[in-house]
Amino acid sequence: MKFKYLIITFSIIIVIIILVTALLPLFLSSAGMHSAHSGSEFAVNFKYITLPLIIFMVLLLVGMGIYFFFNYRLLSLLEREDWPALAYYLEQKIFVKGKYTERNVRILASSYLVITDYVSVLKLESKTVLAKPSAVTSNVLLFGSARVLSGNHAEAAAFFNNHLEKGKIRAKDKQWAHWYHGFSLLLKGAFKMAQPEFTSLAVSSRDALITGLSAYFLNTSIAKHFSNPSECLAAAESGRIRVVNAIKNLAGWRKEIDKMSSEIHIVIIKKYILEAGQWLFSENNIAKYGIQSGVVNEEG
């Protein structure tokens, strides 16, 4: 639905609620308004219940109108998916006007990634880390992903490791930062350094995608680089069983992907997620390992 139609729909709903809230007590009390008791009761209810609710709904309506007015350009560009124009618009707000908000930085970094302008992502990071370091930390997956995509795998691994050591990454991003750290190490060929990250995530992560991806890479990429791969294969088996137990089938795995489809760091590795799904739910693997008790959170 277009943003403007969404705003109009919500506005109409709020207006209807205001009218119902204001008029319904009048209709309900009209029959008994002749008594002083009914009249005083209506006055009390209106003063302490109805009027505050009406004021709240009016303020909500005004707030929505103000938000839409000041963000119309941003919302319309997002709606059209005009990424170059959106990037230019946000560059003016951030670099010229100095509005280094976490939202502005996130959307601009995402826009650069969509148009594969990785150099600009790193430029944005270098300026943001001076103006508002917390905006870099809150968008660590985007800035790290730019390094991965640009082929700077060693730099990407160092970037993720540095932020993980600082311990300031948001809880919801921390495990993905660990996974991307391992992935960066894998891409640069440091298989033995990547193994601990993927092993830990495969056996303990409560995110189904992280668990499945970690198990997949342990089995298909990392184990072959060890003379004794039993630990890798055991962790991969554990991760696979946990995912299969929680999600049951490939259709469920794809639903998990769809839930996260708006996240750039998921889109970037979607190819590997789909490959992991095929491996996790292949008939041979299901027959071999079955479905046992697992603890992966179905909602990721």
C-alpha cells in the first residue's frame, strides 16, 4: 500500500474513533439525562475518561500528520525504490545538514549497498564515526557487509572482531556479527580461525538461519581443511538436527528467509541461505539423522 494511502486510512480510522468516543456517551446517556445523578455521572465520565481519550486521539492524528509532512520526500523515494535519488537526498541531510541519526545513516548505507557503491558506504562510516559513533555500532552489519562485498575479507574480519571486542553491538545483531566474522575469515581462507565461530553458533544459537548456515559451512567448507574433522562434523550434525526439529521442512526454512527479507545483510547472503536449506532438508540427511529434540527458536 502506498504510504499516503496508509496515512489516509489510519487518519480516517482515528477520526471515526474520535467521533464514536465523543458521541456514543451522549447517545447512551440521553435517556437518563433528566436525572441529576445521571447528569453528574456523565460529566465525571466525560471529564476523566472520554475527554482524555479524545485529546490523545487528536494528538495522535496531529502527530501522524506532522510526521508524514516532514518525511514525505523520504517516504516517497523509499516507495518508488529510487535508490540514487534517495542516496542524494540523505547525503544532503547527513553531510550538509549534519543530521547523523541512526535511521538516516542506516537508510543511506542500505541505499549505497543496493546500488553497489561500497566506497561510499565506507566514506559514510568514516564521517559517521566522528560525528556519531553509536550510529556506526547500531549499523555494524551494514558497514561490515560492505567490506565483505567489496572483497576486503581480511578488513571485514578485523572490523567485526573489533566491534565484538568492544561489546557495544545490539543484542539482536550480536550473533549475526559473530557469523559474519566467521564468514569473513572463511572467505579469506582462514578456515581454522573460522571454525570456532561456526561451531559455537551451530550448537548454541537460537536463530534458525544462523544455526543452519553455520552447520552448512562447517560440513561443506571447513571440515575438509582439518586432518581430524570429527569436531566440525559433530557440530554440523548438531546444528542440522536442531534446525530440522524446529522448522520441519524446506518450506518452513523459506518462511524464515521471508521474515528477514527486508534486511540487507540477509539479502547479501541469500544464495548461501538457499543452499544451506537444500543441504539441511535433503532426503538423505533427514533419513540419516531423523528429527530429534532441538532447541532452535522457530521465530529465529
